[in-house]
Amino acid sequence: MARSRAPSSCFGAKKQRLDEESTSRPCVPRNGLSTPGVVRREMCYFCFDVLHNHLRNIEPPPAPKTFPNSSYPLFVTWTYGKEEKLRGCIGTFTAMNIHSGLREYAINSAIKDSRFSPITEEEFPHLTCSVSLLLNFEEGKNYQDWQ
């Protein structure tokens, strides 16, 4: 699994500065494995843009050109505050195009995770987003088929 994370402070002016520093470099996931050409900070930025526009009833942002539109199983996770308390996490084990998958699950994980109330515009500045792509994903034969 590869993961990219970005705090909401990356949205706006600080986001632009980070973009200049890292647009062409891959993000290194928590597991330390590099996944060149797949995981990008811009995936989290896109999720923030999608959620921001949704909360303000603005037209969704266009599909980004800063990362590929390959197909992977994916999850979008929102956490809140310095403690990074979970606020929502929804995804799919079915491979889907990254652009449409992030657009769908950025909103679903923010407002449709039944464990939490929907994320509000007031919470937005305190959010952190994580995007998880399942690489080399294998279907299990049964519940005991794991390593």
C-alpha cells in the first residue's frame, strides 16, 4: 500500500510553495517504499479541492493533470486536529481510475462515513487528508488467506 498525506495548510498559499518544491518528485509513503510515478501529494490537494468545492456548493474542480489516471483500489482518509483524530475513511477494493475515485471518495469519506457526522466547512482548516492506493493488490481466497 502506498500512501500520501497532506494537511489542510497545504491548501492555498502554502500549497503553492510545496507544489514548487515537489511537483515532479514522488511522495514517500509511511512504509518507506518509494513508488515512482504513482503516489503524489497532488492527490491529497485534489481531495481538498473537491471537498472545499462540495462544502461551498461550487462546481467540482477539473481532473488534475499533475498525476496519472491509472486504476487502483483506493481509500481517502480525513483526520482532524493536531491529534489527527479519524473523521472519515471510505474507499474501494475495486480498481478504479484515480481521478474519478478520488473525486468520489473525497466526498464520501467526508460526509457519508456512518461512524461520524458529516465534515463541516468550519472543520476544513483543521483537516489532514491521506490517500491510500493499494499496489500489487491480491484477492484473498477466504478470510484466512493472508500473510
